[in-house]
Amino acid sequence: MFKANGKAAKKVAAREKEAQEERLRREAAQQEEKAALEAAARSEYEQARFAIIENLSNSIGKVVSAAAVGDFSHRVSSDFPDAALVALANDVNTLIDSVDDGLTAAGQALGRVAKGDLSQGMDGDFKGAFKTL
């Protein structure tokens, strides 16, 4: 009878060990699945972020290229889900506006000077180099 109980106890212990190993395998599989889902989400986020950055870069490139040849009519799109990128786009647009306003006012003043009218300077509230001009 003691031998039978010993064998039964060993069988129970073996089943418990198998059950524990099975639980550990399931937990490991769940962790692997979770890690794979997180990696996929990161990849998707990174791809979306790359597309947004590429869009911003292209928009800034077009505006800067136009400004480099004297065309200040273009503006950077500021339709981005990220506040920092919106701020960057708005800052570039502010720069373009400032240069455009300064050059326009300087051009108007020079036009008046060319006609012999020295009674007016540049109209506007300018700072830095534009104020000096």
C-alpha cells in the first residue's frame, strides 16, 4: 500500500510538473505574441512618422527653393498631428512673411527714391537688418 501511494504521489507530482511547464509555455507564447504586437505597432508608428516628416521636408524644400529665387508666395503646410511640427512649419512661414514684407517695403521705398521722392522711408514695423535698411 505504501508503494502504491508513493507511485501515485510521483504521478501527481509529474502531472503537476507537466501542468506547470504547460502554463510556462503558454505564458511565454503570450509574451512573445505581445512583443510581436508591440513591435508591429512601433513599426507602424515609425512608418507614419516618417511619412509626416517626409511631407514636412518636401513642403519646406519647395518653399525654400522658391524663396531662393525671389518667390515668396509659397508657404509650408502646417497640417500635422504633431504640435512641434506645426510650430516648425509656422516658424518657417513667419520667416518667409518677414523677408517678403521687408523686401516689398524696401522695393517700394526704392521705387519712390527712383522717382525723386525722398519724403518717405520704408513703411512698416521692422527689426534688425530691415530696420537698418
